[in-house]
Amino acid sequence: MKPRRNTDSVPGEWYIDTACINCGASRHVAPGLIVERNDKSVFVRQPVTPEEHLAAWRAVLVCPTASVRSETKQPRPNAAIFPEPITSDVWRCGFNARSSFGADSYFARRPDGNLLIDSPRYAAELVNWFDENGGIAHILLSHRDDVADADKYALKFGARVWIHREDMSAAPYATDLLDDGSATDVAAGVRAIPVPGHTRGSVVYLLDDSVLFSGDSLAWSPRAMNLVAFRDACWYSWSELTESLGKLSAYRFDWLLPGHGWLTHLPAEEMRARLLALVVRMRKN
């Protein structure tokens, strides 16, 4: 059956069709415009300001099922849409892949070689932007679910590809395997920290004791206004994930950038306190 307009969306130009897989990606880039209703993303109101129209276009480009649509052809804003800057040296890539269930991926500019953390779908617009910004030296894969088109980006840019040995079957082209439970420095200021739980080979990557790329192991929930882990999407071991996050509290970071779930920026001391409190809740459950 051909996807149709979801009638839970408000009337107007912009809508989301029924092919939506409820990955949440469009809600992350257009908060206040797009919300979850009946296990789907829908427009709760129409964009009005230029900033809101830009957010709607971000939702178009981030959606892995091309479900964010308009009734008539809308002019694309002149402003850059993706990659979307998060910090001065980190961007959200957009162009999320259906094969990773719409997971976010990120680009980090580094003096000794740029990083792609997890992978978007292969898109010419991104390839050109990466080329213009120094290419990609390392692709850091957090776990088996979110590899998407990493192989194509690795081939295009000659990048090294990192993944944990326990998840290597998802990326047989990987050049560098993380072998055990110990943290590993993969480049200057870049540390890989194994966090088995979501999958057996899940890894988080820490930049400069500040930015944590957490894959599907840890995220922010705007509904709970707190850090969360996803028990209903824990494919290996909830108890091991609990212990992994407990150990992660030994590291300092103030940015949390997940694959699924919402990103957040908090003082490092508050981030650690919330992480420890999450571990307590997880142990009770």
C-alpha cells in the first residue's frame, strides 16, 4: 500500500506519511514542530519562522524513509542544512540510514585527521562537504547496528575503520579491531571505551574528555528530563550494560551525542551525577 498522509499531523502544508518507522530522527531536529503520536512522528504545528522552515527541511533530509513531505514543492532554504553544527568542531551528519533505524551519526574535525562516528547513508551532498572539510581519516563504529554505509565512505576517503571484535561481522572491512574491555586511544585525544550491553561489542568514543559519542548505550530523554538507557532495545545484556555505564562514570564529559535518543550538554559534574543515578535505577530494574 502506498504511504499516505498521517491524519494525526495537523492540517497544512507539511506532513509525515504513514511509512514513518518512528525512529525519532525528525523529532530531534525539529523539536516543537514534530512530536510522537500513536507510535509515529507527526507535525503538531506548521512552521512559520525561517528557523522553523529550516528545521522542517532538516527533518526532510534526516528521515530515513523519506516520510517528511509537503503538499506542494517548497523552496529549499539557502542556509546550510546538514551537516548541522553541534560544537565548533563537531557536526551531526543528517541523511540518516534506514539500515541503522535512523540513527544519528557525527563528523568531528581533528588536526591529525577527521572522524566519522557511525555512518549516515551515502549521499553526494555529504561526500562533497566532507571533501571540502578535509576528508575522513577514521570511521569509529559504536556497534553492529549503526554501520550503515561506512564501507562506502571508507572506500571513498581511504579511512581506517574501527569496531569491536565482538561486532566485527557487521563490518568485515574494518581495519582496526578493539579486542577487550580496556579503553584504547585510537588517535590523539580520542578514546574508545568498550561498554558491552546493548550489543556484546558496543563501544563509546570520548573526545578530549568532553564529547561522548554513545551509540545506543546512553542518551538523554526530554520526557524524563534525564539520562536513559533503552531496556526494550538491549540486544545482549541489561546487567552488563548496567555495569558498563557504572564504569563509564569514571570518565569526564559534558556533551552526550547518541545514535538514538536526544543529545544533551550539561556540566561534567552534573552529567556524572545523573549517570550514577541512572545506574542505581537500572540495578533496581
